[in-house]
Amino acid sequence: AQKVTQAQTEISVVEKEDVTLDCVYETRDTTYYLFWYKQPPSGELVFLIRRNSFDEQNEISGRYSWNFQKSTSSFNFTITASQVVDSAVYFCALIPSSGGYQKVTFGTGTKLQVIP
Amino acid sequence: KAGVTQTPRYLIKTRGQQVTLSCSPISGHRSVSWYQQTPGQGLQFLFEYFSETQRNKGNFPGRFSGRQFSNSRSEMNVSTLELGDSALYLCASSSWGDTQYFGPGTRLTVL
């Protein structure tokens, strides 16, 4: 069985601070995909990134960066110089490469509040 | 490209009624999946349709059903509503095996 753990339930930071959201996963599959989604109060899940299990290269997109470490089964997400618009719930998810969406596992989410 | 659209955005129903939710995927996407999101259970997969066929199904009772039309639009139906069906229902579309893109959701309240 696979599992995605987002141990941080809620985080509050002051605007312009950096913040890291943790994601730790468990899976027996050798190939899989990891995702991060953002869910603002409006409800829509906004896709942020997809990472293949065989690609451990870190990625940076503007103020966002992701650190994938297969050795520790972690896929952490860092927001640099946070802004109020970053306030949302962030979900980490895992799908086996061969499984299909019925095998998707979402973490419980981390609620980020950025205080102006 | 227009994103995934879902209608209605909000619904209030009473126990025992049935409800139909609609989802229009991103143009060109043939896969549509439905998810239920509740505070207690989080995000749970309901089912996936591809080319008008249900391809995968989650662990939900038969009261939850869906279908997909030839234009890839999908509907989800819940019959004999229960209080526990109150949730945000999210639809996601994708190309084959690719990233899912989600709609804004339909918030269903069962009284």
C-alpha cells in the first residue's frame, strides 16, 4: 500500500519569509509520479508540478522550488519570499506509473497562511 | 485553452434526493476523473471515464455513478443522498496517462 504524509497541518508565515512544505511518501512501486497541487479558497486544485521517480533533479519555477530525494522518500516544496496570494492548502500526491488514477494517493494537505 | 468547467458550483439537496453534476474537460482531453473531498476523508477517487467507458472505479457505493458523452463531457450522479455525501466534488481531465487538471468543483450540501 502506498502512503503520502504531509505532517505539517498548518503553517503561518509573515510575508516575504521562505517556507518549506514537507512531503514524505511510501510506495512499493519502482516507478511512480509525484505531484504538488495548490487549492485556494475557491476550491480548484491547481497543478504545480509533476516529477517522475527516475528524475531526481531539483526544479525551480520562479519563487517555487522542489527538492526530490528518493533516498529519504521526500518531495519537499519551498516557496521563497512568500506572498499573501500563496495562502492556500497544498497537496502532495503520488500515482504509480502503471496504476491509473484509481491508485492515486493524496496527502492530507498543508494549509499555508501568509500574513501581510 | 479553457480550463475544466463544472456546473453547478453549489447545490443544496435533502436526504433521499438525487443529484447530477456536470463536468466539461479541457478541449482534447478524453479522460475525466471524479473525486470527492471531505474534511474527514480528504481527497478520494470516485471513478475515471475514457472514451465513454468507465476505466477505473474507486471504493464508493453503487449510489455513485457516472457517464461520459462522445464529446468527453461527463456527468456524475448520486442517488438517495445521505448526509455524508456533503462534500466538494472535483472533476479532473487529462490526456492519456498525463497530468490531471482540476475544475473548480461542485460543493454539495445535503440537509
